[in-house]
Amino acid sequence: MMTDTMPPQKPGPADALLIIDVQNDFLPGGALAVPDGNAILPALQHLVRLPFGMIVTSQDWHPSQHISFQPQGPWVPHCVARTEGAALAAGLSLPATAQAVFKGTLPEQDSYSAFGGADEHGTPLATLLQRHSITRVFLCGLALDYCVKATALDARANGLQTLVLMDACRGIAPDQTETLQTLRAAGVLLRTSQQLDG
Ligand code: VGL
Ligand code: ZN
């Protein structure tokens, strides 16, 4: 794996874990399955036990008639709000303090980035992170070349230190070289979850 080396680090109060779109429709058997997507679940179970200041899950949460489902693409229907396909993976057990944001909720608008999402009160992700004085975000989830990438680039644009935990992500395209180049060029650090200690 083409990650950078780093001595083991312990997450702290100013660090957030962002778990991107680990939803049934992106897992094997789902409407828009990401190849090998379920392989990240053991790493996620390790990560959610570490002392992050905040854990946030994002969910693609589309109306049944969504702009991304048009015949000319880009996607088949997936993650329709309140369906089983939009639910978080059953194999992901989260602490009660984890917060959820939802994105792509309007018919005419899509957002790959979790920064385009908001919690159940309509509070945007950036505001939630600011309230917790988060300065660094660790990203994991699906899909690396779409929603994880877009969220990482927005995190950088929001002035956050941004790390992507490569073993805890899977992408749709077989070749992720361009994705990794784009992330590195934006100052995103590529790490593994083994580089984090509790
Ligand atoms: C995603 C395609 C369509 C993702 C969401 O979560 O990466 N990909 N909608
Ligand atoms: Zn979507």
C-alpha cells in the first residue's frame, strides 16, 4: 500500500473520525456495491474504540427520484432515505456519542462530500466540527474515489489537517493512482489505521 510512514499516534480531543457512507448499498449485495467494501469493517471496529474527540458517520440519503439516478447516469438508484440500503452496515457498532450527517437529500442536488451534509437538525458538518474544536480529521469508508476523496478535499479547504486511512477505505475504480495523486497534491496524508494507537 502506498502510504507514508509515521510513528504510531494516539488520537485526542481535537481529532475527529469521519466514517464515510458505510451503508448497505455500497457493500457486497447492495445496489452500488464497492468491490471488497466489507473488508474495511475490522479496521473500522478498531478505529471506533480509539479516543477520538468526535466520531461522525455520513450517509448518502437520496429521495426516490434523485438527479443522480437519471437514465443517463451517473448511478443506479441507491441509498434511498429510510430504506435498508441506506442504513449503516449492521457490522459497524458505534459508540452512542457518534453523530450522523446526511447528504444528497434534495431531488435536484447531489453531494459526494460529507461537508455538503447536515445532521438531523440541519446543522452542517463544518459547524459540528467547529463546535468540538476539531483541527484534524481521519477519514475512512466508501468510496475512496468519490465520497471519501470529495470529503478529504473539502476538509483541506476548511483548513483541517486531513488524513485518509487507506486500509479502512475501498474505491470503485480498479486503479486508484489518480485519486491518490489528487489527495496528496491537496496536502492530504495517506496513512493506515495500524499507525494509530489507543
Ligand atoms: C457515492 C456514488 C454515488 C459514495 C455516493 O458514497 O462514494 N458514490 N453516491
Ligand atoms: Zn449517491
